[in-house]
Amino acid sequence: MEHTYQYSWIIPFITLPIPTVIGGGLLLFPTATKKFRRMLSFLSVFLLSIVMLFAINFLLQQINRHSIYQSVWSWTINNDFSLEFGFLIDPLTSIMLILITTVGMMVLIYSDNYMSHDKGYLRFFAYMSFFNSSMVGLVSSSNLIQIYFFWELVGMCSYLLIGFWFTRPVVGNACQKAFITNRVGDFGFLLGILGIYWITGSLEFRDLFEIVKNLIHNNRVDLLFVTLCSLLLFSGAIAKSAQFPLHIWLPDAMEGPTPISALIHAATMVAAGVFLVARLLPLFRVIPYIMNFIALIGLVTVLLGATLALAQKDIKKGLAYSTMSQLGYMILALGMGSARSSLFHLITHAYSKALLFLGSGSIIHSMEAIVGYSPHKSQNMGLMGGLTKHVPITKISFLLGTLSLSGIPPFACFWSKDEILSDSWLYSPIFAIIACYTAGLTAFYMFRIYLLTFEGHLNIYFQDYSGKKSSSFYSISLWGKGGSKLIKKTNSFLTFFKINTNKRASFFLKKTYRADLNVRKSSSTFHISYLNNIFFPYPQEANNTMLVPMLVLASFTLFIGFIGSPFNQEEEGLDILSKLLIPSLYFLDQNSKESTDCYQFLTNATFSVSIAFFGIFIASFLYKPVYSSLQNLDFLNLTVKKGFRKILRDKIIYLIYDWSYNRGYIDALYAKSLTSGLRRLAEFTHFFDKQVIDRIINGLGFSSFFLGEGIKYLGGGRISSYLLFYLFSIFIFLLVTIYISTCYK
């Protein structure tokens, strides 16, 4: 095993040949390279599987031997400065390597079919392989400067992947927004690295942790400056993990292909911020108030992400805000000092959210059979409903992920989220109440997504973004359940989008979209139904290449939570996760080595599950088709006055909906304050440059021209005249000099 550790530095470079070969091949031999595209995609999966085997081997060694391995070599040495690169294998690295490789491999297999009709197929796999290499290098780095190097590579890859379909203007805006927002946090991260190096003279984690601790203990450092540097380091995590207030890029990143959303939002880019905070936790713990600030940012993000997910129509954006909220739980746990529960939730959430995103991709894939490639239609839950009998495997997989994220036992996220909620009661009752309330919101919006997608419900008392009531806003199924309902819903759909009734058949049967060569074309075989002179292609289940990764992730969602279960403890009172974290003592909480009280666990679990079931009940009450709309609620007619019903509908519900659908008005605030302010500053700078600077320079040029024109007429061409003028000038100069020297004497 020591021999394996010796060559572990090569792991980040194992998948690099794929982007190199694809990039060079497409540049030099494009036709020949495209002929081998399936072979290259298989090779990318094979190389990532090799990295996964290394990661599994490292994980087993961490569990059995409790060892930490670090290999460091100097890259450049100059006097007292030495820049080193290294490879660090500890529990945190092992956990992240497993997540990156397993989820990444499932996404690559899934993408083979999902992107099969896209002309950028090879480019997609090149970006994905480079992204995986960058993430592997990031989590295995042994110092801050090396992390920053791979940190920027991950940002570059995310820019390329989010903007994969760059010919669409909205996609270009989305990738630019993600890139610029992350640059804000990354600039702060770089300043923090420089500040910490100025204080400690080291970039290696273990060295700087000990140096900062000793300096603070002996009062040999300015505590305010250390706090500022720590906040700057944390700003990098705020941007990467989409924490408030740098979360605005996350929903717009959904403009990329769905496999990208699964990769970025599950175990790679957004998890990098959580990884960074966990890696720097020994530094943050010795600095006053930093941990409280981290916990506060996490709590705000938890609540904000959950509220913004309540009214989203786009299925991917709803899942994106869900990711934001769950990342807030992880940051909250780290701020509370519960690093074990944070890492536990990182593991369980990664597999559950990857399953949900791949499931949404399968849904979108089937919807495109009907509406063609149109994100506003194929991703709009308002146009879904009744999908259960058409995509049963996707439905079951999506339901498992929904139950897990809602915190229902025995699914994965139940164990980790319940642990965070229990720790929050010990930290602060206020934090605990907000965290538990958000857990109920999570169950509500996740089952809202599930019911609108697979069951559907027409609710006339929810308004659209324009503030007007719409009877066709929610869950209008394009195929319905047959009979007159099908005709009614179809007609409402056609009226809603103002489609000419003479062109209905051509609209539904359109299969080729030539406007964008980078967009995947739909060429699957569909069942066709004929009714009222209108053809309806029915959605179909995805093929095995897409279903197998979903089923594998579903099995992880079912069983991965048991690694941290209190019922999985061995003789020494430790579960598998705690045994893994033993080498890094700062990951263990104060009571981590004590056996869990089963009675206390059952009490806490009963409370958290009750909250989740309440959220599910409310979602089912509002969105399940067997119930009536709010206008016909019998209990409201019997127990409350109409005035209260009107206030409930017009004030509370609409207010919550507007807040959620408009993203909490945060994007609008940034647009008004920052974007507009910068534009006005740029316009003023442009005006000042053109009207002031340029006019001064041009004026000097014109004045020199006219001065030269005037002086040239003074010359007559006679040397005697020039000599007389020269002598006269010297005489005047001497007189002035003598006068000045006399005055000073």
C-alpha cells in the first residue's frame, strides 16, 4: 500500500489524456476524430473508473489503518521562499474522491445517450473529463496555493459546461453570470491566501494551522487582521457553494445540459466550498466569531434557498434552489462545529441530488418528444402531469430521491439531516427552529415538484409572474388521461400559447430544429395518439444507458445513509463514518466517540419525520388531483369568513408566491444597484475620456499646429537676423539672471 501511496500523485492526471486527445483531434483531424467518438467516450469512463478504484483503495486503508499520507516536492525555491506541490490523502480527501468518481462515472454513462444527438458530443466529454481532473486535483491538494490553482480550473470548466450551448443568448448570459459571480469570491479567496502567507510564512495546511494557533495564543498577531483574512478565505466558499449573497448564479446555471447540472450540483463544484471550509476548520476554530459567522451564513442560505424553491416552474431551477438550501445545512453544521454531520450530509445529499437531476433529465428527455427542444416548455412543470404510466422507472427513482431529501427514513438524507437538526438544538434554539421549519419546507417543495410532474393539479388561485390569475398556469398535461379532459386541457394549452389551430398538427409533430446546431435533436420513437384531428406523441421511458445510472444512484440513496446510522455502531461505539474520521481529530465532535442514546435518537427522529410528513401533507393537499382548489375548500367555507379567505389568497399566498418566483428580488436589487451603477460609471468614464481627455489632447495638437504656423512667418531666411535675435535673447536672459541673484543677496 505504501507503494500505491507513492504514485498517488498521478491520480489527477489519469483522465487528462481524454481532453488532450479530443481537443487535438478535433483541431487537426475533425472527421476522423468524430468517427471514434464512442470509443473516446468509453475511454473517458474507463479512466475515471481507474481513479475510482484508487479512491476505494485509499478509503479502505483509511478505515483499517487510520493513517494519513502526504507527499510534497518543491517546485521553485528562492532564498526563504519555497513553492511546494503535494498530494494529501486523509479522510476528507478519501470521501471527496469517492463522491467525485462515483457520481462522475454515473453522469458520464448517462450522458452517452442524453447527448448522443448533439453535434458537440465530443466537446462535452472533453469538458467533463477536464472538470473531473480539476476536482480530483483540488481535493487532493496539500496547500492553499495548489487548491487555488485547481479552484480556478474548476471555475473555468464550469464556465465552459454551463455555456455549452453558447449559441443561445440566455446560455451565454448564464455562464457569464456564473463566471463573474465566482470571480468575486475567488478574488477574496486569493487575498485571504496572501494575507495568511504574510502572517505565517507558510501555505501548507498543517504548518499554518499550528503557527496561527500559537500566534493567537501568545498574542503575537493582530486578531482583527487574522479575522479579515479568514473571512476572505471563506468568501471563496460562499461563491463556489452558492451561499448568500453570492448564490445568484446557481439557478441560471441550469441553462446547461442536465448531466452538467447533476455533476455541478451533486458532488463537484458546489461541494468544493464545503470541502474548503472543512479543510480550513482548524484555522476557523481558533479565531473568535468566525464560526458564528459561518453558521449564520449557512442558516440564512438554508431558509432563503427553501423559500425560493416554493414557486419555481422550471423543474431544474427548483432542484437548484433545493441544492442551495442543502448546502446551507452543510455550512451551518460546519459553523456549529458539527463537522461529522456536515460531511455525512455531503455524502448523502450528493447521491440523492444526482439521482434527482438525472431523473429530471429523463423527464425533460421525454417531454422533448412532444414540444421539441424548448427549455421553457420541456422543463416547465406546468406543462407536465400524468407522467406516471409513461415513465414508471423514472417516477420510482425520482420518488426515492424526493423521499430522501424530504428526510423520510430509512433513506439517506434522513440520517444526516436528523443529525444536523439534533446538533442545532444544542447550539441555539433559534437556529434549531429555523432549521426545522426549513426541513418542513423542503418536504413541501420536493413533493410539489413530484406531484406536479407525475400527478399534476390545476389550481386557479396561483398567479403567474405578471400578477394575473391564470387557469392554465399549473400542470396542464399535454396528453391528459383520455376522453373529454384531454380535449379540454389540450385546447387550454393551445389557447395559452396562442397557437394557430390550423397548425396544431405541425406543432406537435415537429422533430427537427435547425436554428441551433449545438442543440440536441429529438429522434426517438414515440407512440402517437389521434384525437379531434390532433396528433399527440406520448412520452417514453429512457433507454438502459440512462436508466442504469439512475438505478445505481437509487441504490446508494437507499443504503448509503447506514454508514452513519447509530444502529450501525461496533463494539467501540463508532460507526463506519466515525472510524474513517479518526485520523483527523478536528473532524470529530466532542461527543462523537460516545454511544448514541437510542431513546434520544428516536425522539429526535420522530420530531423531524413529523415535520417532514406535515410538509408532504400540505403539498398533497394543494397539488394532488383528488383535492379541490382553494376556492372550493369545504373547511374554509365552514369555519372561517370569506374575508379571511380573501386575505389568505390575495395577501399571504400571492405574497409568498411573488417572493419565491421573483427570486426574493435579490437579482433585481443587484441589477439596480450594482449592474446599473457599474453601467453608469462606465458611461461616465467613456464620456470623460471622449469629451475631456481626448479634447485636451486634441486641443494641444491643434494649438501646436497653429503656433507653428504663426511662428514660421517670423523667419526671413537671413543668418544675420537670426544671430541678432539670438544675441538679444542671451542678453535678456543674463539681465534676468543678474537681477534675480541681486534680489536674493
